[in-house]
Amino acid sequence: MSLFLDCSYYGFSPGRGCHDAVRALYQHLYQHEVQAVIDVDVAGYFDSIDHGLLLEILREKINDTRLLRYLVRLFKAGVIAEGELRISDEGVPQGSLCSPVLANIFAHYVIDMWFERTVKRHCAGRVAMFRYGDDVVVCCQFEKDAKRVREALGKRLARYRLCLNERKTRLVPFSRRARQRGERQGVFDFLGFTFYRG
């Protein structure tokens, strides 16, 4: 049994991949009325993960002190980029085999669980999130929910020393009914696939 939720159990999981995430999003968009989509961009996600916060999260499930000690060493080892050693107090080492998994665990606690336990309860309509790594899309039945979720997400990320890329995070009108009335709807990308109401 996976610790990850269905909304994000696509990246770095056995038997599932990005095409499964795209398929799930596609099915949701065409089975449910969605007035707005939040196309989320977390600014420099992999480079911004706070080591102390990540270790706190890992300690909730991992009791092996040797493993935790090795992870601390991994964080402190630094990265060689353009011939120079860079050591930082934040971020997961790019190129490390365990970095995507660690980043996924961090996003699970910071975004996914918060979305499932808090956001869904406070929305008037149906909301669904699809996440693969740091690529996130939130589908909202009502536009007013989308605006509130976007604002709340910014505050949630700030609590964990992350932030939205304000220039790239967008509210996209995506209503099938509005399109049928002749109102122009938006376009967004998810994992290299373009979604539009045509």
C-alpha cells in the first residue's frame, strides 16, 4: 500500500507514469464540469526544499537513524556545477537518484495531504488536483473556489519556505458550458500536453 495519494501517485511509483497522470486529468476534465483550472508553478521547487523541514517530515515515518544520517550527508555533500562545488542549505541535489523521491515526499506532505484534508472540505463544489513531481493542476467546479484555492496555496507554500511563480501560475477559464455559449476558454499545459476547450 502506498503512502502517496491517488492525485499524485504517478511520479516515481512502480507501474505508473506521466501518461497515467495525463489520462486521469483528461478523464476528469471531460467527465465533470470545470469552470476554472489553476495551472500551478512552484518557483524553483527542487532547489528550494528546506533540508530541516524535509528531515522533520521524513522522521515521521523513518525510525532508522543511520538512514537519516546518510540523508543529512547527502544534503551537505553539495553539487558540482560548471566545475564549481556548490553547497546549499536548501534544495535536493539535482542528478541524485533519490532527489525526485525526496521531492515527491515533501510535496506529498506540503501540498497533497493539505489539499485532501483541508481544501476539499472548504470548497463549495468539486475540486481535484493532479500532480506529477512539481507539475500541478487543480480543477475547480466553481471559479470562486479556484480564486480561494490559489490564494490559500500561496500561503501554504510560504509556510514551508516555498513560493508560487506568480508570473506562471494562472487561473484558466475552462468551462464546457461557457464554451457552448460561445465564451472563449483558456489553454494550459500539463506534462508537455496542451489542454483546451475547443
